Amino acid sequence: VQLQASGGGLVQAGGSLKLSCAASGRTFSSYAMGWFRQAPGKEREFVAAIRWNGGWTYSSNSVKGRFTISGDNVKNTVYLQMNSLNLEDTAIYYCAARTYSSGSYTVEAMQAYDVWGQGTQVTVSS
């Protein structure tokens, strides 16, 4: 199973981008999918996640109100609509999938996910 993230690019501050993440390979069922990002010199951090059972969505405080996660659990596809981008949003964005339902990690934790995509670069310019 592979996750392919796309949609990154260069955008001016205040602009918008929409990231996509699609699964390929053997068919699998995911419990949740999420987005994380890693800026230069910083640790990877949680951005947003969606839990298919109930359609619950979660987002970090830094992107709440600006980013929206959505997706299709049948296709194991997840999107991240990013609006009002600022310089601090510059990072490599990674999508991830959690294929199991039980576990001690919440969807905000990297350890909760067992399948990761390769990342897509988002650069916000002033």
C-alpha cells in the first residue's frame, strides 16, 4: 500500500492550496487518515485528521479555521484545503493512514499511523 500526496507548490501569503492524498496498491481499510507537516529544522507536527467512523475531524490550533480536511473513506482519499496561508505554513506536508481501530494513540499522534506518504512541499512567500 502506498499513499501519494500531491497539490503542493508555491503560493503567496493569504492564498490557498488544496492537497490530495490517494492510496494505491492493494485494497485496504483505514480507520483514520491525517496530515502532518515538517518545517525546516523542526519536528514533524500534526495538522489535521479525519476519523471515518462518525466523520469526526480534528485540526491543530495553528490551522483551525483556515484548513479543512475532508475525504472519501471508500477510496482512502483525503484532502486538505488550506486557506489564508502564512509564512509559518511553509513545510513538507505528509499524509498518513491508520489501518487499525484499536490502540492507545489518538489521531493527533504520529505513532497512531502505520502507512505514510512521501510528502509534498508547500512554500508560502511574502
